[in-house]
Amino acid sequence: MLKKLSVTVLAIASVFVLAENASAQSADLTPEKQAIVVQSCISAQTVLQKIQHNDAATRVNRGQSYETLVSRLMTPLNIRATSNEYNNSAPLLIGTTNKFQQALDNFKDDYEKYDNSVSSALKTKCKDKPAVFYGYLEDARSQRQDVASDVANLSTLTGEYRVNVLKLKSEVGQ
């Protein structure tokens, strides 16, 4: 069992080490690197399948949380702040909400691109087409970084919204 796990980890590590060191264009793979990809690609696809499954659940949970934040907190509070004429805070809240909604749309789009690349890598007959498989891995790796950046941006905007809520609280208290 431990030996099998070690082989799997080594296989994945070698594929991702190649991803670190090679250009995004998989056609430039040297014969040695192609041989390593062919040797480890089945194990890599197995692990990639598990990653895809776990990422899908995480994406759904995050997406629902973000949607709930917009629909149950931001939008109703923005409406109240505007209707009660809190002219200093309402524009800030609305502006942050708009940026958050755009960032959420980017998150959804970037995740879809990432998931499509992972799916393409899983569908590729990697032993027959190691360069194509490797190219999809490179794409997925880059797109996963985009998704991580989107999540960080959404987190920052959540903090910005919180600051604006505190400004509204201060304005209400005046």
C-alpha cells in the first residue's frame, strides 16, 4: 500500500516538475520528458480525477456562499442604504458590490476554463499523446492559478465591503 502510494506521488510529482520546467507549448517536450510523461501519466490521471472531484465540490460550496453573500446581505443592505439616503456610504457599498459581482463572474468563468482543461487531460490517451496531455496539464495549472487569484480578489472585496458597512454604521450613528 505504502509502495503504491509512493509510486503515485512520485508519478504526479514528476509530471508537475515537468510542468514547472517546460514551456506552456507541449510540442517542445524533449523525448526524455515525453518518456517520463508516458511512464507516469496513468497515475497522474488517477490523481487528477480525484482532484477534479474535490475541486468541483469546493467550487459549488464557494459559489453558493458567494451568491448568498450577494443576494442576502449585499443587495438588501445596498437597497436600504440608498432608500434611507445614506449618501456617503451607499455609493461605496454599491460600488464594492458591483466589483464583487464582476469578480464572481470572473471566478465562474475561470473555474469553467480550468475544469475544461482538467477534463481534456483526463480524456486524452496520454500514452499515445503525451505532449497533448502535458499541454492540458500546463493549461490547467495556469488556470488553477487564475482561480486562486479570483478567490483572493473576492476575499479582498469582502473585506472592503465590511469596511464600507462600518462606514455606514458610523453614518447611521450620526
